[in-house]
Amino acid sequence: MKSYEITAVIRETPHSLIDETKTAIKDILGRHSVEVSAEEDWGSKKLWHKIEGEETGFFNHLKCTAAPDTIKKIEHEFLLNQNILRSLVVRI
């Protein structure tokens, strides 16, 4: 098991989707046996450039441990979620 940090930029409109998307992210991680050790909400921030027409996004940051072979599967599932504008997975 390796340590990772995952940052997801979530579509802001409407506001209720943020909580649903955060729950969906945790469900995806749970299905792949990822242990989340810390979660931080960085709040709404203006994006440097528009992503899918959105000018702002809600940033969610997670610290976790996972098997290296599951990371590709997690990234793929993040791409399938329409409410996740971008995600970044970094190994620490």
C-alpha cells in the first residue's frame, strides 16, 4: 500500500451536487479498498481557465493509502463522473 493525495475539482452548480459528488468519490474509493486518512474542503475557487464552461470549482482534497494497481481504475471512474471537472492523484 502506498500513500496518495487526491484533489478533485467539483462542478459547483447547483450547490447540492457538491455533497453528492463528495459522497460518490468516497464510494468509488471504498469500492477499491482505499483507506482515507484525511479529508479537507478547500472551498470554491476561481479557475485559471474555464473547464467545460465553468469558471469556478469546489476543491476537495483527500489523503489516502491504496494499492498502486487500483489508481488507474479510480482515475477512470473519476473521468466518468460528470460532476468532477478535474482530478489529480499524486503519490507521496
